[in-house]
Amino acid sequence: MDSMNRWQPEHEAYMVRASREELAERIARAAREDGTVEPLEGLQLRRASSPTEIGHSVSFPALCVVAQGSKEILLGEERYRYDPTHCLITTAELPIASQITEASEERPYLGLVLKLDPVLVGSVMVEAGHTAPRGDSAVKAIDVSPVDAGLLDAVVRLARLLDSPAEAGFLAPLVRREIVYRLLRGEQGGRLSHIAVLGGHRIAEAIERLRKDFDRPLRIEDVAREFCMSVSSFHHHFKAVTAMSPLQFQKQLRLREARRLMLGEDLDAASAGHRVGYGDASHFTREYKRLFGEPPARDVERLREAAMESAPL
């Protein structure tokens, strides 16, 4: 009996190691060069042969799994690190910064991002009899938790379908449902549930409102009143979900859009700042440097040079 009790955890540990190795091998085979590919709709694979600089983007509801290496996500002042033993779940569209922290030519970073469809999450919740959280509760939009053997096995089986396109069309949706089910049963089940119910969640509606009107003056009193909340309650719940105050959230949206305008539409700093709602050019420059580390013109020049260096000959 004692040997049987020892055998079970040892066997599970062996199977988890084997699953991680297989997942890394399959991602490496599907993503042979550094960058991101999407071999199946809603499934992104990322490979990097060296640590990366901090990059800025917008999150979306997703499960993020690392097969090899490690990565960090920054949301406001909070930092989330995940690696082959931990997964990350995001439940809302928020301005984030990210950085691959562990990667090399010999052991490149290999990661997988599976987009989570709110309709699918809701459907699995109903079929599994999973109780939804209260719609007005504030649940952090990003967090990390350990990857258990069952979840890892399901992710590996999804990766196996990359070699069988004919079967993927039928089997991939079934495996996705299993992954959602296992997430709902896991440590982050409450957070995942909010993907399905965020449509009626007042903070989610406020996030969307700020995203659409990021270039307009923000009066917290008016927004709080619109969503039938006191100013203090609105601040508390908004920061609990986004890890930022409403003003910090708006500021990040403005600065990221200004960066896009300077890169994509060749606007100068003053014009870009004015376009996103800054009336004072020097104030815009200070805020821009605080977020991106360099003044607007120098930052955009660096990004363009980096793009030229990485462009194929």
C-alpha cells in the first residue's frame, strides 16, 4: 500500500513533465522562427530566442500557458510572472505591458495563448451547473495560478491537433470546451466566470465607456453617477478589476494611442498629444516619457529603427 501511495504522485509528476516536454516540442515545430503565429483560429503560438524589452498592448480574454521560458505582465503597478508551472488568465480588454524574461537560442521561450469566447464560457457554465458570481462583484481582471495535470493534458491535446487539420475542425471545439470546464473547476473559476457575465457588470461597462471616450475630459463624478455608484465605491471597484484608477487607465489609453498615431500616421508629438486630449504639449511629453521611458520623438525613432533592423532583406 505504501509503495502504491508513493507511485501515484511520482507517476503524476512524470506525466506532467512529459506533457510539458511534448507541448514545447509541438509549439517549436509549429513556430520555427521567432514571432507569433495563429495556426488555429483563436490559438496563438509565440517563440522568442532571447528576452524581450517591455512591450505595450491591450489584453483580451484568454488563457496563457508557457511551455518553456517565462514571461511577465504588468497591469498598473502590479506584476504577474508565469512559467511552465503557472498559467495566466485575462478576462477584460486592458492596457498592459509585457516582457519575456527567460529565453535563449538553446531554450527559446515557447508560449501559447488561447482566446476565451464569452459565449463558450457561458455555455459551459450552464451545462456544468457552475454558479455565476454576483454581477456587481469586483474581480481582478488578471491573475496567475498553478497549471494542474488535467488542464495541461487538455492543452497538449489541443496542440496535437495542429498536425491534423482535418480532425481539428471537429475535435478542437470539444477540447476547448474541456479546457474551459477545467478552468471553471480550478483556482481561477470565479475569475473565468466573469468573462460570461461581464456584459452586465457595471465596472466592465465603465471600462468600455472609458475606452471609447478616452480622448474626452474625464469627470469621475459623472461616470460614477452614470453607473449608480458613489465616487469612492466606483474608484474601489474599478481599481480592484484593473489595478489602476480611472484616471491612470485613461492616461495609458491616451498615450498608447498617441504612440500609434506617431508611428502609423507620422504625426509629430504635439499633434498626436492634442489628438488624444492633451492641451499642454510639455505635459504630454512628461507623461509619455514616464510610461515609455523616452520622450516621444526619441521613442518613435527607436521603434522605427528596430522595425527596419528586423525587416526581411
